[in-house]
Amino acid sequence: MIENSSINEGICVYYKDNRAHLKISEFLKSLNFNKCIVLCIGTDRFIGDCLGPLTGTLLSKLGLTIPVIGTLENPIHAINLRKTLSQIKTSYGDHRVIAIDACLGTNRGVGYIQVKEGSIQPGRGVGKKLSYVGDCSIMGIVDKTAESDDYEYENYLRMSNVRLGTVLKMAETIVKGVYAAYGSIY
């Protein structure tokens, strides 16, 4: 884990840490994004993959002036990601993208939220080859990755067997961090 890494490398916080949202907020503020949008990736069809849309839904209820794309009602996933990225480029070409997604990691990493400057590649853990997304990424480690030869299928199953309560608490932590960073700036 990169818990004590410098702000330029990224941060990693445990979702139950009382200061996790403040650390997320501090990192996001340090990026100095003048204009940004939040792109929440995932689907509500697998509990482990609903971190993005759940975060987007919660953020959209806060009245932020920054655009939030990807909610439980209108999720951004493998089928519509390319079209969504094209729409973002057309409508928000001068905005920086903060991409939020769930991911799998090590057993010790479960429950950690990693925030870093740079993009993510959604779906990689389950064998999908999707476009890299984001100028900044927020990834919630919802379960451990499989170690078998058939890891893509096993990871696919893992994403459907995650506790919703954990995903909800991780989403709430991310929402608090994003809101603390952008709730009153714009």
C-alpha cells in the first residue's frame, strides 16, 4: 500500500478511517483542476461493480455544480463507455475527468481507496479491454483478485459476491471527499 506516499504519487486510505475523506479532498484540491467532471464507472448488476454508480447517485443528490456522469439509473459500463467518452470530449472538452471505479486487489488491500493522478482501465480485472479513462482516478478495492489460471471468470464471480454495506460505506467516504474538495469551489 502507498498509505504514506507523497501527494504527487497518490494516496491510499482505508474507508473506515475517520480522516479518509479529508485525505481524498486534500489530494483532489492539490491537483488544481479548474474545470472537472466526475465519471463514475460500473454497473448495478454486480454489487462489487456498483461502487461507481452508487457514488455518482449520492454525489448527484448533493447539488454540486461540477457535472457527475454515471449513476444507478444511468450507469456507465463496458457497453456505453466509448460513446460516453465521445460525448464528454464534445461537451466537456476543456474539463479534467475524475474517474471512479471499483477494482480487485490483494487480500490486505480490500477496503482501501486509492486516489492518484492518471487514468484507469475499467474492466481489466475481468478480461475486458476498454479505453483508459481519467486525468485522476479513484479506485475502491472491493475484494481480492483471484489467483487461479481462470482468474478472469473467478474475478467476475467475486464482483457479484461483495457485501453491499462495504461498497456503500466506501462510496460515502469517496462522496465526502469529493464534496469537501468541490462542494463550494464552483
